[in-house]
Amino acid sequence: LHSFPTRRSSDLHIVQDIYPLVPLQEGILFHHLFDDQRGDTYVLPIVLLVSSRARLDELIAALQAVIDRHDVLRTAVLWEELPRPVQVVYRRAMLPVREVALQEDRSHEEQIQEWISPQRQRLDIRQAPLLRLQVAEDRGSGQWYALLQLHHMTSDHMTLEIITAEIVAHLQARAQALPSSLPYRNHVAQALAYAREHDAEEFFRGKLQEVEEPSAPFGLLDVHGEIGRAHV
């Protein structure tokens, strides 16, 4: 058994489950750590326009209710001082909401574009949930901009569809009709069992054994060092 490092007293949570990472998550973690000085490719930003503060509060409550329903949304990834990375499911994880002020002397659309720029997409995946919300009021109209960020470590396209559908169900007072949520442990167990039965390294060796030279696009081998200087 290993103790899990605590970063701040406010980070104390009751642990519900601990699992190893599945192979796809291991790859995502590698890229997350490799690109730690720039934006994270695996963060998905979504901008919403909300009609009023009251409606924004309802949206936040709906998001929290969805997080409460699904284990996977209450998951964080820990690796520091551990023999191998693990994902930890907490019994409770509060949606972080950050309110910012828009600059009145600049176009709101321009500022929102900055919100979703790739270099600004970064989440601390050691903190559950792997969702963040940033909000700002359009004082002229009373509407609110809301930037929702999700991390691909625990959210894919199907997850996003489920989250969206459940948010709508809560906003329309149909939450009681939602089906029971499935334990995240089921998915992890199935993914790990598949990985044990299918040797990925052997598969790719069989597919690529006749390749004798790099298949680098445009001759770029170090894309992180060269892509910024490439010209079309």
C-alpha cells in the first residue's frame, strides 16, 4: 500500500475506488506530461451562452448533479511518489467554477476566442473532477458566457453526449427519468482484460515489420521543435 500525496487541505476527499490506468489513458498521460509547458491537446473546450444568472446557477447545479451520478467524472490521476500511475475515484468532487470579468474596451468575441485558444487549454488532472467551468457576464445584455473544459482522460465523444443529454434532462426537470449509471470499474476491468488478451506490441510489429524508413510527414521528425517554423 502507498499513501497518496495531498497537495492542500482542501483537496482531502474520501476515496471510493483506485484503479490502474488503461493503455489509452497511459498514452494520454505521457502526452500530458510531455507537453507540460504548453496547451494540452486532450482538453476539450466548449463555450455556452446562458441567458441569465439564474439560468447559469441552474446549469452549474445540473453539471454538479451529473458529476455526482457518474464515477468516471469524479476521477483524478495520480503518479507523484507512486510506483505507477493510478486513477482515483472520489465519493464527492465539486465542480470548480471561476468567475472572470470581461474587458469592456475589447470585443467580447475576441476574448472568448482567447478562452478557447489551444495554448490556454490545460487542466490539473490530479484534481477531480476533470471538468472546469469559467464564467463571465456580458453586462450589456445580462447574459453569461460559460467555458466548460473536459479532459479526454475520462471523457470521450460518447461521454460528452451523455453529459449534454443529462444536463438538458436536469434543466427540463426530467432527471428522475434518467437510467441508472454504470460503475466505472466495469469499463476499467473490460479494457484491462482486452489489453491482456491482445498484445499491442506484437500487433504493430506484424503490421510494420516491413517498414524500413521513417514515415515522417514532410520530413519532420521533431514536430515539437519544427512545427512552429514550418511554412506552407
